Amino acid sequence: MSSTSRASFGSKFGIIMAAAGSAVGLGNIWRFPIETGQNGGAAFILIYIIAIALLGVPLMVAEFFIGRHAHTNAAHAYKKLSSHPFWSNIGFIGVLGGSLILCYYVVVAGWVLKYMFLSLDGTLSTLFTPGDASGYESLFGNFVSSTWSPLIFMVLFVLMCHFAIAAGVRKGIEKLSKIFMPALFVILVVLVGFSLFAPGAQEGLSFLFHPDFSKLTTSSVLSAIAQAFYSLSLCMGCLCTYASYFGKDVNIIKSAVSISVIDTLVAIMAGLIIFPAVFSAGISPQSGPSLAFIALPGAFQQAFGAVPAVAYIVSVLFYALLVLAALTSAISLYEVPTAYIHETWHIRRRYAALVVTAVCLMLGTVCSLSMGVLGDLHLFGKTVFDFLDYFCTTIMMPLSGVFIAIFLGWVVKRDIFMDDVTNGRTLRAAPAGVIHWLLRWVAPILLFAAFLGVLGVI
Ligand code: TRP
């Protein structure tokens, strides 16, 4: 494939929207508030922001550099910077990891889609009984453990991704991101506005902004790092693949900083929506993964119960927000194997997307059924769904992170990095120098320590 006929993004705004679309996802709106709730509120957010600055931004710059420099998919990109048999192949971890994450991500995205319909048709508001979440609990439990309903919504979601990807980089990914991301932002602002006026909102705000350092443990520091990686879509090929569609004039460092700021802002705004509502409904912020599907539907009804129309609107908007966020993230995960198959086998993009869709539907079905009829099928003591999540986010992601940091800090010549990141020395060298230093010294050590921590060695 010649480089002239290769796809590219059309504008800098499109680039920021697409990459921010990848970053902003269920991780921000669903996972971040749960992690914050379980790890002591503001103290966790502080560690999270430090992790983004020391590890997140440098690794994002690294992936952008590799993708744009190589101008090809995530697996082959590393081969253009090294011929060593080990280093030239580390991109495969990303392609494999990105594809696996996609397979369980679409399952949760399907639930979100279902809940958008449940709030639209009024089911979520009629189920409400003050002070009793059992209605929502059995609704969720019965739904995820049933066979067909979650599968149908997963298939619907996968088809949406498929058509977006098949439409192409500019007409699919970029165009959708340019519409969805601003829409998402508007919904966020409206919801924050509503939530701040919920009775008892104050308590939620102080939980978010007054740090409780006594709750910080080694494991919460590890969770903050894992959350930062997951939220920024790092090390799983997405950013590298997107950067292969960047033009030579894009300021990589500035883009990485903007995307990280947008991503963090969205996560904090999601906290601003969720915690005031949760506190105002008298629910414990630690209530875990069931927060979005069991506690929140009731919390919205309780917090805005005085004006039922507002409760209805907030609920619909919240799940619509989750659907939009999940779509742009899943699309970026989809693009990783699609670009790889398209360029390796020289088959059309549309057919490559079909292969990805077929594999994703098969594995996704197993993940979805692992909540119900396949619940007894265990891999290393976990259900298929939990195992994939664990394997991708706690093993593959930090491992890929260590490799990428060492690759850039020690294997690739510093001059190549500096030339490329400063756009041929037309931009200031100091920021690129700092990033290189962080990649060379700080990231490998911190990530290696984190990896040992995950394995329970330290
Ligand atoms: N960042 C997305 C979210 O917050 C999910 C995601 C997309 C992702 N691409 C990724 C996570 C790559 C890890 C790696 O929901």
C-alpha cells in the first residue's frame, strides 16, 4: 500500500475529537466514579492526575510518535523503528490486547444501550420505590444473566461500530467523532447543572474535593495507574493506529496534553453528576460496579423526584451520554485490528471490518453468556468476562507500557524521536526532551514497580 493512498484525518479538530473520543468512554463515566468511590475520593483523584502527568502523557506522546513516524498499523509500526526480533514485535501486544478489550467492551456497551431504552420507555422511573433498590437489582441481575436480550443489544452495538468503521477513517471515525464529542460535552454540562441542584449535593461535592489520605494504600495507587491507562486508551494500539493517520504538521505533545485534559475533565464532570445524586439519595459511594445500573437509576429518581419530568430527562440523557462515549471508544478499538488486517492481507477495509465483526461477535457472545448459562466456565478461577478484563488491563497493559517506554527511552535513537516530535525542529525542543527523559527513566521504573505490585511481589 503506497503512502499516498493511505487514509488520513482531515483536520486538527478531527484528530483531537477522534483521539479524545477514544479516551472518553465507559472508563470515565462508569469506571472512574467507582474507583474514586472505593479509594477515598479526592486523594485518589490527586494520585490519578499525577499518574497522567508522569506516565499518561509521555506514553501517549510515545504512541503518537510511533504511529505517525511509521505511517502504518500498530503491529507493523514498531518494525519500522527497529529490526530487532523482540522490539519489532511488541506492537502485536497492542493489536491482540485491543481486540480482546473490544470483545468485552461491547458487552457492557450493549447493557448501556438497553438501559437507554429502559429509561426512554419509562421502565426505570416506574420501578422506583424510595429507599429500596431491590427492583433495580433484580432488573439488572435478570437482564445480564439472561441469554438473548443482552446478546441482541450487543449485536446492535457491534453493528453500529461496524458501519462506522466500514465508512472509513475520514467519513466514519472522524465525522462521527466531530458530531458525538461536542454532543457528549453538551449533555455533560446539562447533567452537571441538574446534579448540582439536587438536594444534598453538597455532601457529594465534599467527597469529591476533600482528600482522605487515610484511605490511600498501595493498591489504590495501583488502581489509579491502571485507571489512568485505561481511561487514556494507552498501550493497546488505539493511539498508535490513529496517529498513523496524522499529518506531519500536528503538534504531538500539544495534542496529547489537550486529550489528557479533556479526558480528565470529563471523568471529574462524571463524578460531579454521579456523587451529588448518589449522596442525595443516601447511597454509599462504594457500591461498586453495580453503581451505574442499580444505584444510579434510583438515585436519579430520588434526587429529582420532586419534578418527575426532570428525573426522566436526566436518566435518558445519562444513558445517552454513556452510549455516545462507548461508541467512539469502541470504534477506536475496532480500528486497531481492522487496520492490521487491511494492511497485512491487502484486503479492502470493508472486508477487514467484517472479519473483526465476526470474531468480536463470537467472543463477545461467550463473554455475555458468562454472566448466565456459561457462568460455570472458568479460566484461572474467573468467568470469561472477568478473566479478559483482568488479563488485558492488569497484565497486558502495564507490560506493553514498560516495553513501549523502554523502546523509546533506550532502543530508538533519541535524535529520531526529537526530530519527529518537534516536527523537524520547528517546535521547541524542551518539552520533547522532558518527555523523552520521563520515558527513559521514570516510566519504566514506575511501571515495573506497579507490575510487581499487581503480581503481589511488593
Ligand atoms: N479509554 C476508553 C474508556 O475510557 C476505553 C478504551 C478505548 C481503551 N481504547 C482503549 C482502554 C485501549 C484501554 C486501551 O472507556
